[in-house]
Amino acid sequence: MVFIRKLGLLLAAASIFSLTTVVDAAACKYNDGLECPQETPCCSAHGHCGNSPLACGVGCNPSASFHGRCERFSVDENIYNGKPRPVPSLPKGSFKEVGLTGVAAQHIALVTPTKMLIIDKAENNPAKLPSGKAAYNVEYDLTTNEFRVLDVQTNTFCSGGGFLPNGTLISAGGAESRLSHAFTTETGFQSLRMWKPCEDKSCHWIESPSDREWQLTGNRWYVSVTTMPTGELFILGGSNESLAINRYATNNPTWEIFPKPKPAIDYQPNFMQFMVDALPHNLYPNVYSLPDGNLYIFANQKSIIFNVKENKVIKQLPDIPGGPRSYPLTGSHVLLPLDPAKNHAHEILVCGGSEAMSTRAKALQTCGRINLNDADPQWEMDTMPSPRLMGDAIILADGKVMLLNGCKTGYAGFLRGSDPVYTPLIYDPAAPLGQRFTEWVPSNIARMYHSVAMLLPDGSVFVAGSNQNSEVRYENVPFPTEYRVESFTPPYLTTDLARPEIVSKVPEKLAYGQKFEVTIDVKATDRYEPEVTFMLGRKGFVTHSTHMSQRMTKLVATQGKQTGTKITYTVEAPPNANLMPPGPHYFHALNNGVPTHAEHLLLN
């Protein structure tokens, strides 16, 4: 056996051929019983061969690694598919402070390409209404980094949100009424609020708290809202009151639809047993629409596939290993980008969380990934370079996932988290297991409970928020209420390849399956051969590490004529609403991974 292991090492080192004999002493668990090859030399703690710092770090098994050492071999990251690719001047990106929010950024929604709604709870923020009372909603201008204060009647604390097909935002749920010398708000537990976007500062919240048709069917605090393929909003769960953790007596285990079916005054919610089974970690459940029109729903460690029309669970999926991943043990959740070449496989990624409701509890370091297109979906587990809870998962313009914000100790709640995570991670869904994570440049601002982040049309990332305090606090607390806005510039915006540009008009409204022509100016072809792809993304509504309705898909495109650096393509919209539900989307192209500025459109 020792002779066989040594022979295997010699053959691998000489790169002559692979030894197929199963060798116990040199077996990396998921490498067919073989030691790791030179290309991916390290046998990680989870038994996967890799070449990343994670694979070659703590827990690496030298006896199953190439040459018997946990040593990372260099890889030319500027070569992809045998071709050179653009070289970034900032290979780990950069953070820059750009503005102030005026109110604590607890929820955000991109309502136009240049306007971000920033929503807080009612508290004594520095932004003031004309009355002198503190504001708790603002419209933030992404071009000037200035805000406009907004008046709202009801408390938006821990609410949810979703977009209708025409681009109108609906805010749902909230918290109790509050009255003080500094601010005033009515109860928002059952509130529905409407925002019709504008660019001229004329728009404002529309609400009618006393109108039954503008009320939810019951109190919903920590409610999830998802746009369905029908264009209706699926409103799920929540608690009857503000609390640290949900329980049977306060649980609202029901779902409802908006707009309400007629007659709205008689509409009743639908009971869902899953929202009882997922107690006590069932607040802000994660919901995604699926190719067959059903919904995927995750809470606690549990997940199901649910048919709305029949009010029926279609499939019970296996629990994710490692403990609960929903509030207050909050993990990060994302539907990975869809790809027509992979039959639009719907894969869910869930990362981090906390091991217990204790201020000393350690955040989870594991991630689970499940492919819902599989006949028997199972969780594939991976490990991040560091533990994280209350993180945000952002789909970047190139389809990679950015994990940022959060902390390493405690759980979600006021003064419950510590040890901030300043360093963002990039997750590459296409990379082999054990090689998917890369660390980028850290921020110097702690972003923990009540932090937010979102990809912007220009390809940068908007980062704001963090308020671990029950009220606004600037001193005598570990982490003061945070109002600074950061812009994160990903490496793809700093390369030696000029940024491509969409030089033709993109339809403002797009039908499913519609084909349209787009001309891209790739700017230069001398150094890098053009390699153009097209993406369509939905930003959704963000709060508490929950990115409601966020999704992205690659589009089918056929190249046409080329004149100089301008290339025309015929691009196909998604074939149906199950893949990308109707509403506001952002369309962009990439040349060798460098994105254009995204164009806003309504998919309907």
C-alpha cells in the first residue's frame, strides 16, 4: 500500500497519467479515492480537491494532497478558456464613501434607475420633515447622492415589499404606532402602501390605513413578499407583534394575494402548515418562483415546493445541515443566475447563520446549495473562508455572487451581534466545489443588523445601513447608528478593456419570448477577442438579509453584422413568466466579463 501511494505521487508529479487504484492513505474523499492532482493540489477539510486559499488552509489533509503538502500552486487568473481576459487594476475591488442616507437604511428598493427608496422604522433620524419631526423614509438620488424626505403615515418597521408588473412598489406590513416629541407614526402591522415611481420628485407614498381594501388580512411583522408569474404579490407569514423570536401564540402562518380577489372586503387568508412547522425561526421566509409556476419556500432549516392555486405542498425537501438559517439566526439566501444552456436550472444558495440565540454564539461558516431541477434534490455543502451571519447576497453583473455585511458572533437583534465581518466574499457558481470563494478588499465600516446592499445599473454595489440599537444612538454604544453610504466598485469596472456600451435603443417594454436587436460597441478588438453575453436582472426589495424577488438570467443571443467595434445581436426575452416574473428589470451586456451600463425595462 505504501509503494502504491509513492508510485501515485511520482506519476502525478511527472504528469504522465492518473493512478486509478483506490489508495486509502492518499485518498481525498471526493476524488475517486485518489490524492489531489497538481492542478487542484489541496485536499480541503471537506474532502474536495482545490487550489483556493480555503482548500489549502485550515483542515487541509497533507497526506491526500499533491506531493503530500497543503500548498497552493499559482494559477494565472488572467487566462479563461485558454484565452487572455481583461486585467483589473483593482483585482479585489474598492469601497468609497459617497453620501449620507438621512434615515437608517433598514429597507431599500430601486424604484427607477437613479432613485433608491430608503425605509426605516419611526425613530429620531437626522433627516427632518417640514414639521420638524424626524423622517423615516427618504428617496435617495444615486446621481447626486442627496436625499428627499418622505412623509408616511404608518410604521414601516420590519415590513416587506414587491413590485407589480407596471413597476409600482407595494410595501406591506410593519409595526406598532409610536408617538413622541421627535416622531409620530400610526400602526403599520396591516398596512399596504403604494409607490408609483417618478424622476421629477413629485411622487409620494399612497396609503389609506382606514380602508379595508388597503389593509392586509392580519398583522404581519417580518413578512415576505414575492412577485409571482401571474404578476400578483404572494404575501407570506410574519408575526402579530414585534418580538425577539416568533412563537405559536404570535405566529401568522398564512398567505394572501395582492391585489386581493374581488370582493376584497370578504377576502380571507390561506393557512400554511409549513409556517407552523418552521417555528420559531420562520420570519422573513425566502420565496422564489420556479419554472413550473410553483414556489420554493425556505424557513428555519426547512424548504418546500408549494402550489399556490391548490394551496398544497408539492414536495418536501431535505433540511439543510448545520442549524437554522432564518431570523434571528439569519443566513444569506440567493437564487443563482439562470442559464438557458442549463435548462434554466434553479439552484438555491444559503450561506451562514448562527449556531444559537446567544450573544456568544458563533456564526456558521457553511453554505448549502441545492439544485431544484434534480429528480432528488440534495444539499451540497461548502465552507466559506470565515463565518458570517446577517450577510447580504448580491448577484453581480457578471453572475457571480457577492457576500458582504454581517458579523461573526451573536444573532440578529438589538445589541445582539458583535465581531463585524468587513471583508466581502465572491462566490463563483461555475467554479468546482472547494474553489468557489475569493476574498475581496475589506470595508472599514461595520455593517451588521439592519444593513443593506444592492447591485446598481452602473455595475457598482450600493451599501448602507447598520443599526444595532433600539433607537438612534451616536455614542456610548459599541456600534453607533450608521448613515454613511458606500459604493463598492467590483474589479470588472477597473480592467484594461474599455467598458462596452449599448448604442441602440432597448425596448422600454418587453414581451415574453420577444426577439429584439441590440447593438453593442465593444470599443476595441485588438487585445481581446469580443465575447459578448446578455443578462436580465431583477433587483427586488431588500431588508434583513432577505432580497425579495432578486433574480437574474442569461439570455439567448445570436450575433449578426459587425461594423468596426459595433456588433449587432438578436436577443430573446425569457420564454415565460415562470422564469422571470413580470415587472421592472435591468438589461445589460458583458464583453469578456466587463458590463455595460444596464438599461431599465418592463417585462410584461
